[in-house]
Amino acid sequence: MRISLFEWNSKYIVKFEAPNLEQSYKFSVLDFSSQKEIEELASSSSFQTYVLNNFHSMYAEMGKHIN
């Protein structure tokens, strides 16, 4: 899983990419005291587990509709 962090229009955008799928989460920069805080959130095991579970669900739904 690839993780990218962008700052745009007073928002942090955290983008998670897996083969053929992606998830993006937007957070106000005002909710964090530094970029390091958003990096820590994006790399935390609990948030990554949440994202991975979403990817598994997305792949399952894709499989239902493609086959």
C-alpha cells in the first residue's frame, strides 16, 4: 500500500493506494499542530488497519460485479 500526503486549500489530503484502488481522506490543517501529527495518524497501525479493511471490502465488491 502506498501512502501519499498533500497539503492543498488548507487541507491535508492523505491518499492510500493499492493495485486498482485508492482512498483519500481530507483533514483541516487547523486540526493538527504540525505536519508530523498527520504523518503519525496516517502511519498509525489502527488507521492503516481501518484503511486495509476498506480495501478488502472494495475488492470483494469489485469481484462481485466484474465476474
